Amino acid sequence: MAVLVCWLLVVFDGYDLIVYGTVQSSLISETGWGLNRATAGTIGSMAFVGMMIGAIFAGRMADSWGRRRTILGCAIVFSIFTILCAFAPSAPVFGALRLLAGIGLGGLVPSANALVAELVTAKWRSTVATLMMSGVPIGGSIAALVGIQLIPAFGWQSMFLVAVLALLIVVPLGLKYLPETLAPVSGTASKDHAVKEPSGFKSLLRAPYLGVSVLFALATIATLFAWYGLGTWLPNLMQLAGYNLGSALTFALALNLGAVAGSVITAWAGTRFGPIPTAIAAAAVAAGALVVLVTGPPVTVVYLMLVLAGVGTHGTQCLIIAAVASHYPAHLRGTALGWALGTGRIGAVAAPQVGGLLLAAGLGVNSNFLAFAGAAAIAAVLLAAVGLKLKSKTSTPHSLTGASNV
């Protein structure tokens, strides 16, 4: 039940994050806030700025104060501020509320993954961590499906009111079923192996973890640039390409359903072949699919390529999380997840901005697809470097746990 509750919270995390992409066109055309594509991109980045703050500090708090307290606190924060977005009177207020919601959104995922990693055996840790992240695109899929019905009938504001369900249903379930856990403190034997190292960023960013921690962060930056760039801009890009809102949201649904499938496929493949080799392949698939979109293929091929882009971009991110959860000891797990996801939000912050600036500069829809394809290709290269780094550490006494799986 604890794993299920964490997954449901990740679903709402995904909904509350992706919902901005579904209402972006309405905010530009209907609110009278004077938004254009560049400023809409800036507002889209605000949630990711908050997520960067939340991911870095919540991962550390989860290691120090306990997973349960941090998870529920983050869920309450992102739900309340998402609901308040429906009542925003202006673009600056809306952006500020998205930033505050982002703090909770960013803090939830590393905290929930750290808790779930402690509740399952080491054998299933990578698989469950990957499946947990299926909640993000499922939430995004729900946002697209709900948007097709709610936005024409009740306006863009109704999309943010859906977050009240998390407060009324899932948070109470969390209060009942989530156990309180703390990672072993300095001098205490870990569940995985005995360690006498302090937790925190100082341990994470020094030998033997420094090199791989930096590579994980850079790979996450590139991956999140591609994934959240598509999540933020795809409906608008497809409208600019000549499709109506309903069709544009259907394309967004294809992307998110691909990401859901990617969570399942990469969970299996990551266990079978190792998370890092599978992540390299997933990132390469995403890059190739996005390049095909630039050629202007038939609509059926567009759907297929968006599904593959979803499989590749989100699948890569799932596998990075699985690798981090598997390769760091328990006393550093929450901090390591927070570090990778927190610094990775730099890519998520930049993507909406870059997408908007490319469009504002008149470079067209394809410029966005090429930018996101390039990011996915860079992620594949960085993950190859991670694989080499972990292999070189396999024989050292303090190598990251689980590196032999890569």
C-alpha cells in the first residue's frame, strides 16, 4: 500500500506538471495577460525552477528528517498551489504560484523513490523505481484526456482544480499507509552494507562518487530538456503546424502514452540488460524519432514517432533514477536522487525558454524538434560515459553498489 500511495502521488505530480502544456494556448489567447510565446515559455519554466529547489533540498531532508514527513509535505504544497493557479489574476501571480507548486512537485519524486527503494529488496529496486516513474506520464496522459473535455466546457481554470483530488483522497491515504523511515546515520550499518560515512552533499561530491555524480547530473539535464521541452510545447507546436486544439492534445496524449509504455519496457529491459545500457538505447531512440518528425511525415508516422519519443525520453529518465537508486548506498540514496533530479531541472527550466525563443525568432516548429533531438543524443553520449565510469569502479572497495549490474 505504501508503494501504491507513492505511485498515486507521482501520478498527481505528473498531472500538475504537464497540465501547463494543455492550457498554454488558452493562457496566450484568452486571459488578456498579454502573453506571447516567449513569455509563455518563461512562465512554463517557473515550475521547473521550483522543482530544482524542491528536488535538491527534499532529497536531503528525506535522508535527515524522514521520508514520510517529506513526501506528505511536498504533496500538500504542490496540490494547494496548483489549485490556487485557477484563481490567478495576472501572469506574474500565476508564475509565482507555479514556482511554489514546483517546489513540492520537485521534492516528491526523489523522496518517494528513496522510500520505495527501502521497502523493496535490492533485486527489485531498479524495476520498481522505473515503474514508479510511470506515474509522471500517466498523470500527463490524464491531463491531455481531461483537457479535451474540460477546457472547451469549463475553461482552462478547471484543469488546475483537479488537484483537489490529491488533497482529499491520496494525502489521507498517505497519512494512513506511509511508514516513517530514516536512512542509517553515520556509524550505523546500512541495510546494503556496513558504512561509516556521513550523509549529505559533501559525501556525494567527493571520491569515490564525484565523477559519476557529475555525469548523472549532466545526463539528467539533457534528458529533462528533451522530455519537459516536449511536454511543455508539443500541443502548441502541433497547433502551429495546423492542427486544432483537440488534435494537438491527442498528439500530447500519444507522447505521454509512449512514456507510460516506456516505463514498463525500460523496467524489463533495465533489469535484463542493465539500466545504463538500456538508457543509452532509449535516448538514441528518442533522438532518432524526433529527427524523423522534422521531415514532415504522414500523420500516422507522426503519432508513431511521438510514441517512440515518449518511450525514449521518459524511459531514459526512469532508467537514470533506477541507476541512481541502485548504485548509491542507503545513507546517500535520497541525497543522490535529489542531486540528480535537482540539477537536472536546469534542463527542464531551459527547455520551455529555449522553445519559446526559437519560435519567437521565427525559426519554426522544426527548430524545437531538432533542439530536443540534440539533447537526447547528448544524453546518450553522457550515459555511455557513466557506464564506462561505473565499470572502472567495479573492482574498487568503495565502488557504487550495484555497479556490477551495468
